[in-house]
Amino acid sequence: MEDTRLADLRRRLAEVADLEKAASLLSWDQQTMMPRAGAAARAEQLATLRRVAHERLASAELGLLLDALVDREQSLPPDSDEASLIRVARADHEKARRVPAELRAEMTRAGSLARNVWLEARARADFGLLLPHLELNVELCRRYADCFEHQGSPYDALLDIYEAGRTGAEVQAVFDRLKAELRPLIATVLEHSEAVEHDFLHGYFPPEGQRGAAMSLLELLGFDPASWRLDPTAHPFAMSGAPTDIRITTRFDSSHLTESLFMAMHEFGHGLYEHQVSPALWRSPLGRGASLGLHESQSRLWENLVGRSRGLWRMLLPRLRAAFPQQLAHVELEDFYRAVNRVELSPIRARADEATYNLHVILRFELERELFDGSLAVRDLPEAWNASMENYLGVTVPDASQGVLQDVHWAAGLFGYFPTYALGNVMSAQIWERALEQIPTLGDRLTPEDIAALRDWLGERLHRHGRKLTPRETLERAVGSDLDPGPYLAYLRSKFGEIYGLQLEPAAA
């Protein structure tokens, strides 16, 4: 018979999980279906749910219960579901009790209200419209960081929300290596940009045809209409109400064919992670991905390592030709593969190729660190953004909508989130390297059976564990080492060297 104290812990944590999932569902509705006039009321509803969930997680009663379960935890194998539940719940409780519930509610309220302002500001390319909201978000995040002792930057407390156990300095070291390798690689490839034709990806592609193509693609990857749904939104995202309730989104641009498809694959990766967490961990703090970096490793793996492979498009290109015969009837597989992997300078992160994408992320990370070390004022973000884009990518930003206003993250108060995209890229290659050892046919002869085998392998190796382990431990269990940019950089050199007919060497140490 289960210890009554453990049963009480499960009940209390299940209620917290339910409140958090209810808030996530309200946020999903806000970004997909809610009338815009509902923004103020929705902000209050979300703030209430987040405050109540936070109060329950930080409660003295929960702390006493966790103290009473110390002996029980120590009597169990550390990797058991029960010991992991007690350990992770204690860490979450200790973190939550440092933060006032009203601050947590205000952060949610401010981020929710700013989302709608961001939509208008982006449409008008008017940074000033969003400025007071960003200033409030930064101030609230500073107050949050002040709740924690930090030997480095206050930014570390924000990064810890999304990538627990990593510091800004540690991430900067990884990013410095990426910059050292990627900037010369990009410069070399761009000298041969004419080698890859891509005009056939641009034209008129009706959104209804794109949706049909996206659904065909997603069903091949493992999308099950019984437990998944796909909806359009301004800034794509994924959420899960449960492992059997996965909501993913994309954006349809009638002038560009593949944007919606790659965004759908990206969000599929997030959804699959949540879908394959062990059902035994549902309604508990263990029942979600271990970190945003690991989550992004899955979205970027499906978007890029699978999604930009010859093998996938060998299967899918005939379906695209059938959907868009006028535009694609005479496009061959090799031309299509090369086009969707073309290196091209762009001001827009979400449209960036694999080579330039990380520089988009790194400049955001560095701007965030400057905001929180006090060397950059929020009002100066557009100027600093434009200078970084020119420095890292040689891109002149046309206006704020294609610059500092292009992403929703800062409006939503998600400072510390951006670096997880590039960390996810690094992890995705480490995970792919291990997957290839056991499923070697994942290459150019990819089949539906190979995709199913990959889903199962990821589920067993990574997804099912949820948050039972720390992010670092989860990665080490999956690939045998901690964060290592080496496999990712080797993958990029090999891929773009082959596409552009170049011998791309590692940067000199």
C-alpha cells in the first residue's frame, strides 16, 4: 500500500499541474481563437491561475509534507518515479517559496497584456508602442532575479527558468565557439550563393493547399488527429493539455511555400516530446520536458535533421507536386533539397537557414545579458539590435517589424528563453549522432518505418523520463556526454560542403 503521505503529495502536486495546464490552455486560446478585445480579461484570468498554482507550490503545508518524506525518498532507488517526484517537487517548492505569489501573478498579467500590444506594434513597426510594456517586463524580471542569490549576473536566474543548472557564462562559452566557426563558414558559402536555385519556393501558394501539405507531412511524422490538432497563429508555438491533448500551430504565408511546413515540423518536435512522456508522470512536476534546451533539441531535430533531409523530401515532394502542380511540376528532388537548405542572409530568425540561425539567437542572448547587467537600456534596444544584425550577419534591418519586434518572447516576458534555441541545435546533433548508430537508415533512404523507429528511440532514450533527471543528466543519459558543439559544427560543415561543393574546415583554435 502506498504511503498516505506520498498519496497526499501526489494529490497536491496534481492540483498544481492541473492549474498550470488550465493556464496553458487559456494562453493557447488567446493566441489562436480569442477575440482581441478579450485581452484584459484573459490577463486577469491567467494571473489568477498562476498565482493560485504558485501559492500551492510554495505553501508551508507542502514544505512540511516534503520534509516528512525525506526518509521515504532515501529508502527508494534514486531513479524511481517516487524518489524523483519527491526530489523534484522539493526543488520546485524551494524555488517557488522565494518568489512572492503576487510578483508571479504580475509577471503573467504583464506578459499577457503585452502580447496584443506586440501584435499592433509589429503591424505598425512602432517600437514606442511596446516600449512601456517591455520596460515593465524587464523590471518585473529584475525583481524576480533579486529573489535569488546569484554569484554571476542576475540574468542567470532567468536562464535557470528555462535551462536549469546552466549559467550565462557557460552558455556564452558555447556561443563563442559557434561564432568562431560559423562566421567564416557563412562567409565562404555566401561567395557561392548562386550555386543553389530557390525561386520556385516563392510565388503564390494558397493557404488551404499549404494546410493540406502540412497535414500530410505531420501525419507521416506521427500526428494523430485523435490526440493532436494544428491551428494557425501569428507566432507559432506548441502546448500540451496532457499527453493525449497536443496543440501545435503554424503560420501560412501565401508567398512562400515551405515556411509553414518547417514551422509545423518544429512544433511537432515539441509536441512529440510531451506526447511521449511516461503516462505514469502525468499530473506531476515530472510530466513535461526536462528543459527548454532539450525541448528545442527535439523541435530542431525534426525541423532540420529530418525536415531538411533528402530522405524526407523523397517521400513528400510527389505530394507537394500534386498539391501545387503549376509551381512544382518540373522541380526535381535534388533541386528541392538544395533549395530548402540554401544559406541566405535574412533579418528574420524564423526564416533563417541552419548556418545563420544561431547568430540570430546569439545576438538576442547577448542583448538580454546587457539588459540585465545594466549596460543597455530598454529604449535603446532597436539601435543595439540593428548594430548587432549588421555586425553578425551583415544585414540592414528595414524596420522594427523585421527587427526588434519580430519575436513575441520579450513582449511575453520570456527573458532567458532565446539561448535555448541554439543550445537545442547543439544537442540535436549530439542526439542525432547517437540515433544514427542504432538506426543507420535515417539518411537519404528514409522510410516511414525509419521515422517510426526514430520516434520510438527518442521516446525510450529521452522523452519518457520527463523531468526525473536534471537537464544535464538527461542529456548525458541520452548521448553519453554533456553539451558539446563539435557534432553540430561537423554536421554543418559536411552538409553545406556537399551542397555547395566546398571543403569546409574547422576554424583555427
